Amino acid sequence: MNRAAFLGNGLIATGLLHNLVGLLMAWDVLTEMHQEGWFATTVDSGSMLFDREAIVWFLSSGVLFLLLGSVLRQLSTYQIPVPRSFVPSLILFGLILVIIMPLSGAYLLILLGVLPVLIDKFWRRPSHL
């Protein structure tokens, strides 16, 4: 299995899902921001508007998943292996998020980190030397 391609595709799918959920859940907030012209629409009289800040960060993190997935796919194209620390870091990040927010999509990050290892372990064909 090409781990970089698998992780890249998984992160791209996660980013797309993340942004789709964000758009569906916060369409009304985004519509208000659009009607106000976008510029500085997350602050009102010096106070942060949390719902607007939250959706901007939510959608931004979805875009970052897409970008990271694209980088991993590019690594795959040039047959560059994923750095050794990437998968454990992805799993740890997912675990921390699950502890903080148990009703979230952070389980996908854990799954993305664990699946390639399990697939390699159980589907590896024995050598016939």
C-alpha cells in the first residue's frame, strides 16, 4: 500500500467533509457575513463574535486538511515516503481532539493513522523464499 497516497486521499476526503458540514451548519452565519461585505465581520465594536470566528476557523481547518492531503499525494507521485513522525502525530492529534470533543469527526484522524498500519499487517503476503 502506498501510505502517502492513502493518507493524502483520506485527508482530502476529510477536508471536503469538514467544509461541507461547516457550510451546512453555518450557512446563516456565512450569509450574514456576506451581506456585511466580509471585511472585519467577525468583530463588532471591538468584541469578538464567537460564532463567526468559529466558522472561519472551522472552514480554514478544512482547507488545511485539503492542502495537507494534496502535499501527501504529491509525495506519493514522487515516491517520497511519509515522515515517520507523521502517523503517530496524526493519531495523537486525533486522540487529543476526541478527549476534548468526543462528539466530533476527530475519530477520522485516528482512523487515517491506524488503517494503513492494520492493512499492511493483515494483508501483507508472506514471502516464499
